Amino acid sequence: MTGLGMTSLNRKLLRELWRLRAQLVAIALVIASGAALLIMALSTIEALKETTEAYYERTRFADVFAEVKRAPERLARDIAEIPGVRLVETRISEGAILDMPDFAEPVIGQVISLPGHGPQLMNTLVLRSGRLAEPDRPDEVVVSEPFAEAHGLRPGDSFSAILRGRKRTLDVVGTALSPEFVYAIAPGGLMPDDKRFGVMWMGRDALAAAFDLKESFNSVTIGLLRGSSPDEVIARLDTLIAPYGGTGAYARADQTSNWFLQNEITQQENMASLLPTIFLAVAAFLTNMVMARLIETERREIGLLKAFGYGNWEIGWHYAKMVLVIGGIGVGLGSALGAWLGHWNTTLYAEFYRFPFLLYRPGPTSFLIAGSVSLGAALAGSLVAVRRAVALPPAEAMLPPAPPVYRQSWLSRAAFAKLLDEPTRMIFRRILRWPLRAFMASAGLAMSIAVLIMALQWLDAIDSLVDTAFIRSQHQDAAVSFNDVQPVVTVQSFKHLPGVMAAEPYRSVSARFRHGHLSKRQGIMGVPAGATLSPVYDTERGEIEVPPGGLTLSRKLAEILDAHMGDEVEVEILEGRQARLSLPVVRIFDTYMGTPAYMELSTLNRLMNDGRVISGLNIAVDDAQRPALLRELKDIPYVASILFRQAAIDTFYETMGSTMYIFVGFFIAFATILSIGVTYNSVRIALSERARELATLRVLGFSRWEISYILLGEIGLLTWLSIPLGSATGFGLAWYLTSAFETELFRVPLVILDATYGKAALIALASTVVCAAFVRRRLDRLDLVGVLKTRE
């Protein structure tokens, strides 16, 4: 009996799956969207971690880094004797101004020495073309591949560079990638700009001669023994390098390129935990809605099955199998789509973060997690409905459900009701008599609107971020930094350069902050009182003054240090005489970028006790004389870098903006699938429930347009009601997402324009119209005789 019974139930299952195929495909697509997002995020995380670890291991990426002013080569032996140190490699690392033949602006260069004898011990270059520079050829350089691509450089080409005030012609002999510059940004920059920043490697002897560092070094990298503590090594290393102008050693975790990369992996992990959850929650809701309505229409069949001896477990398993088939289709589609999206996403990151190879080998874990979560969500959504089917006694199940009790509601008695025609009153009566069902359908539509708002909000946030960080808070055209501190009279020298309309000094000092047991390596920016070109800008209050005598901290830095207004913060200056100070927090301000700390310039100079000096200038430039100014800047020997504000804005949009548009496009597509899934199921189920009623109305003389209005008007009204609910939910999701994606580098502003709400609502309404048109065709083909012959 069981074998035959199970075979009969399986045939019934196949018939029901075919009959409900359109509805089930809609649910499967929603499940597929959630599974694809989850697999994309998990496989991207897996690929980025595997690629990063393999790259770092193969190139022996250093564990500790440090810079000094000038240290004798013999110091390397003392560093090697620090407990836990495995390898030590000294080198020379200096800044340069490059004069590229295809580019008018001065280009920032970082020149790093290659070992004079023997191979690199750490941070090994991966040659992409050509060869390494020969130690005895002073003008040969290897350039970073992204920089070479941006300027069309190949082995055999040449360009000019200013090294310590002397202009030289450098010959390109190769291109390479380095684990130190997976994410290559210029000093003071926020985004990679391969046109304006490049890394070069030269022979050690050639670079030592150019910068007068023979038998000396100014940079050291260290490899640690497995299990050694970086903090203990750093503490001992700082003691050794302090007399030589050390600016504080730091671990791999704080190395700029690696820090950016690890932050990106963390953001992917946040996405993996949030976005798929939304789609799978809606999939659970849709599954419950379809199964509940299906079981309600099959009460008599369930009673007959029980009367013929089928047990609760067999009937429950029958409906559970239907859910598993839907979920299985969704997981299958989602796995294929997720694997493709994961590979595409990882390839995008491999171009943004420059790796010489890409390891995209998603293991079974990502697919098993996505499959288990997706199927679990679908089963959880149908659990209540399946339990209801199992619990029905045969005698009760074979009876039709009790008809609703019809009473004259307050709406029927209201004056407003007299203004409505009969079809409209039918729509309102149905919604008011089944308010929970109506609310659930509207909530499903609201979730699709919420996802759209959450995705589109990122475009608003990027515009607001650029407006605040680059336009409202910065009025200079360019920021010039020097190789070393210069006397304050340099300001007047720059004011006499062609095109310079105003010049405002600043000073940057490396420091380490401590408050209690918490610490943070962070520079202090000294700004003059009444700064106008680059004032301190609070996102809530606008431009603010920096009070003298203490620290003005960004709120993120204050949170990291758990410091509040009036607290004393220990400051260890990592340059000059390396003073240790205790300074009060005199102001805390909000910013969207970084963790800056400010002091009034004269106060900072007094604490440094090295005179009235500056690290650089912010300048306003007359566009008409810009070419003449650029020519002059290329020949000033003490200029280390020039960062142009408009170039920073353009680069920000090119990197972050273009990537964000792609992701927003994906989420719009997924949210549209979500909207169609909810809308189509709601309308299709309503049609199956009301087919007899609508056919009766046709026989009584209602036109096709009127019965279409009765059926589709309900979902249209629910869609309109879902807009404010979806808008509120979307705001909540956007708030949560911006909080979850908050890092030390960026705080995404919670900005949602009215147009964003409007776009989300229009997309949802368009989805409703498409689904309504599809169901309207079925309604026009309604078999009146066949429907009216069916039982209640």
C-alpha cells in the first residue's frame, strides 16, 4: 500500500508542479537571487583570501615595516638579533617627481632600491615584462605594471625624473607587480591613480648615489618566525631605530596596501550576512503564501487521502517535497548564477587590487551553505501550512471551509462608500475582510521597494560623500607636499609662482596615540588659525576652528581610542626629537573619510620645538596660468608630491563610482525579480481563489474590464500601500547597511534623495503592471462554463 501510495502521491505532485509552474518559477527565481548573492559573496571572499595568501607567501611579503631618516647598514645586524626575527632586508625608498612625456601634470613617483647583490629576500617582484635593473647601470628602472599601462610604457622607453633636485633620464627595462602595492595609492591619496602615481625599482648603488645614502638605508622590512608576536618585535625595533629618525615601525596589518585589501574582504563578509538574508526571507514568505493557499483549496483531497489510509507523515512529506523541488530549482539556478557572478566579481577585484594571478576555485562549502540556507528558508516558510494540512481530521477536511461572515462594516455606512462604484467597494471589502492576508502581500511588495531603495541609496551616498569631502571641505586646487620640512617663508616663495593666487601652509607629523590600553598610529595635521583653503570640516556643523592647546579628533578616531572631550591622550611623536606628550581632546568632529587628528599649526610647531616650519602648502590656482605653474613645479627640488583636487574627484568616481553602478544594476535586477515574484503570486492566487466569483459576475453582466478591475485593482491598491511601508523599510535597511559597511577609511553617509524613493516606487509599479497584463490574458480566456461547474 505504501509503495503504491507513494507512487500515486508522486504523480499528484508532478501534476501540481506543472499546474503551478509559473508561480513556482517565480518563487524559484527569488530563491535563486538570494542563493546567487550568497554564493557570489562567499566565493569572492574565498578567492580573495586564497589569492592574497598565495601571493604573499610566494613573494615573501614582509611582516614588519619601518622607515628612518638615515641609518648605517651595520644596524641591520642588531635588528636581526631581535627575538622572533627571521629575515631582515634594508633598502632605500624615496619620493621623486616624474615628468612623463604624455602627461602635463607632475607625477608622483616612489623609488625603491633592489638589492645590490643577490635576489630580493622579501617583497619579491613579479616580472611582467623585460628584466630587473642591473646594479651597475644607474639609469635603469623597473616600473609598476599599472603605471606602465596608464602611460603606455614598455621596456626600452624612457622618461625624466627629479631625484633629490637633479633631473635624470630613466630607462625602462621591465614592468613588475609587488605585494607591497596590490593597492597602490600616492602619499595622502585615497584611491589608486595610476596616471599620477607610480612605483619604480632601481639598483641599490644607483639609488644610494642619487640620495647620498651610501652604506646606509632609510627603510627596512622584516620577516618573522612563525608564531612570533609583531608587537614585541615592533617595540624592540622602535628602540633601535629611534636615534636614526625612525618614524615608528608597523605590522603587515597596518601596511597601506594590505590594510585596504583586508577592509574590502571585511565588507564582502558583511554583504554575505545581510543582502541574501533579505531575498531568502521573502522566498520563505512566498513559499508560505503559495502553500497555504494551495492547501486551503485541497482540503477535500487531503480528507480523501486520509480516509484511504495515508498517514500524516506521508501527506506532510508530499507537500514538503513540493517545497524541496521549488527550492532545488532555485538553488540550482542560484548556484550557476552565483558561480559566474563570483568569478566576475573576483576578476573585477583582481583588476582593482593588482594581483599577478587569480585563484578562483570555489570549494563545495559556499554551495553547501547557500543550498542549506535556501532550502531551510523555503521549508521554514512552508512549515506552518504543511502542519495545518497534516492536522486536518478527515471529516473536517472533506467539508468546504466555513464561509466568511458578512456584516455591514463601517466603510459601507460611511459617506465615502456612497461615492464608490460597486467594483471598487468589492475591492475594499475583500481587503478589509482579510486584512492579514492583504498586509502580507503588501509587505512582500514593500521588501522589493526596500531593496531598491537600499541599492539606489549608494549612488546618492557617493555624490554626498564627494560633495562633503572634496567640495565643501576643500577650496584649494592642489596640495603640495615637501621632501622635508621647509621654513614658513616658503609660503611667500610659492605665492610668486605663476598662477598661484593663494597659498596656505600645513604641517604633518607622524604620531602614535594612546588612551588607556588602546592605541592608534595616526598622523597629526597642523593647520593655521582661520584656515580657508582646507579648513577642518564637520559634516554636521560645517567649517570649524581648531582650538589651540589640544587635539581636535575625528569621531571615528575618538571611538577607536575611547576618548571623549576633555580626556588626556598620550601622544608619542614618531619623528624629530620623538617627544612624548599628554594632550587634551579639545574638540571632536564628524567626517566621512579617514581618522584625522588636527592641531593648530603654531601649537604643533611649539611642541615639536624645531622652529616655524611646514610640510606643505594648499594652493589656489588660476586656470589660465596652470600650464606655466606645472612646468615650474616639476623643477622645484624639495617638492615631493602634488595632489590636484579635481583629479582626486575624477579618480574617486572612476574607481568607486563605476564599480558601484555595476553593483547597483545587479541589485535592481534582483529587486525586480523580487517584485515580480511577489506580485505574480499574489495575483495568480487571487485568480484561482476568485475564478468562480468572477465568472458569476460575467454571467450577471459585468464586462471583462470590470472583472479585471476587481481582480487587479486589489493588487494595485496593495502596491500603492506598499510604497510608504517599503520606503520606511528601505530607510531602515540603508541605515543598517551604512552602519555595517563603516570602516576607518570611509563612513558612507545616510542620504536618500526624494528621487530615489520615486525611482524605487516606479520600478515596483512597472513590475506590477507587467504581472497584471500577463494575468489579464488568462482572465480574458476564463472558461465560464467550466469554472461555474466546479464545486465550492
